Amino acid sequence: MEINKEEVEQRFRRSRISYNDNARVQKMVVNRMIPMILSSVKRVPEKILEIGCGTGLLTSQLQRTFSSDGLYLNDLVEELCYHAATVNRVSLTHCFPGDVEKLFLPLSFDLIASASTFQWFTTPEETFKKLSKRLEQNGVLVFSTFGKFNLREIRLTTGGGLDYRSKEELEKMLEPYFKIELIEEEFYMLEFDSPLAVLQHLKKTGVNVSGDSTIWTKGRVDAFIKDYNARFAIDGKVALTYHPLYFVCRKR
């Protein structure tokens, strides 16, 4: 699936109210990242950039961990960026809203952190190069993204969805610019009462189910429910797979 950043922005803007209540895996990912960040920094970082701050799940943890007035935020959705800053007492002058792949970053950082965002990159290798240039000597990039098996049930049912990268692909892209100190992966299986509940969960977390822009007619929804149940229903429940990947990378 080709990534349309404007469409991604619109979906996350629409889901901003419902996101926190439905982002169960994303919350677990953030909790997993904090110890990785703490063990990777040699000293308290003076300047921190968070890419894709969204509703501020990682922002609040970074602020609590480092109590830093050197925290800077980025998000594709401008109002999310400013909202996360306001809620977490980050100066609005520390917001860099926009597509980080195209954005000019005026500062260098000791730590760049990002949770559940890099799967949306369209030019990841170029962006990794750009981020390495924005890190101070011995600076570190710590991020989570989603791997090949993420939302596999959706792909198998609809034939579409985001083309997630494997940890090997990402490692190859990172290697020229970073010394990779840690790679980890996890699998989470969320259980739902019905395929319709799966669709609602994904909509509330800003995910485009099939990766196309065609309308989900009643007939299409009915076909999805029937197919999903036939493939994945066990004892009246259906599952959805999440496949988080974690990277700790030090600037070369």
C-alpha cells in the first residue's frame, strides 16, 4: 500500500478523542520503551526530540522521566502536537508540527525517541540519515514501529493494508548511520467479540483497514465479517495480532 500522508493526517485527527481509550498495545509499547531509553542514555539528555507525539502517551513518560525543559515535539497533525505540548507543560515554541521526513529541524538532540510512528515513513533510509545528522555525538535514537505480522488478520481478510517492514529490512537501512545496540520484537494478540468490533477498534486508533479509499458499503462490511469469522473465530471470539519492533541505535 502506498502511504498517503494527507489521509494519515486526517484519520489521526478524526481519532484523537477515541485514541487513548483504544490504544492498548501502544500504551504497552511506551511502557516497554522507557527502560530502553533510560539504559541507552549515558547522562540526562539536554535536548530530546519526540517524533509522532500524537496524544502524548510517550510525551508524558519522557517528561516524568527527565523533567526536561529541553523536550521538543513533532507530529504530523498540528493540533495534536500543540495539545500534547500543552497537557505536558512543554513550551509551544518547542513544537515542530508537520511531516518529519520533509521538515527542517533547526536543532541537534541528545535523544530522539518515537513510539509506533516509523511504519508511516515513505523514505525511511533517507529519514534515518537525516535524523543521524540531527543527533549530537554519542546521541541515541530509540524507537518502536510495527513489523511484518502486524494486523495480519486484516491483510489476509481484505488483501490490503500497510506494507510493514521486517526488522532485517530496518536494520539494513539503519546500519550506515547507526550502531544498533538493541533490537527486540513482541507479539500481542487482542481478543474481540466480533469482526465489527475489530473494525471499530482500528478506526478509533486511526488505522485505515484495507489501505484503499473505497467506501465500506454494508455489503462489503458483511463480507468482511463473514470472512473474518470463517478464518479467525474461536469460541465466539476473534483475534487481532500486533507485532511491535524496538530499536536502540547510537549515532556512528
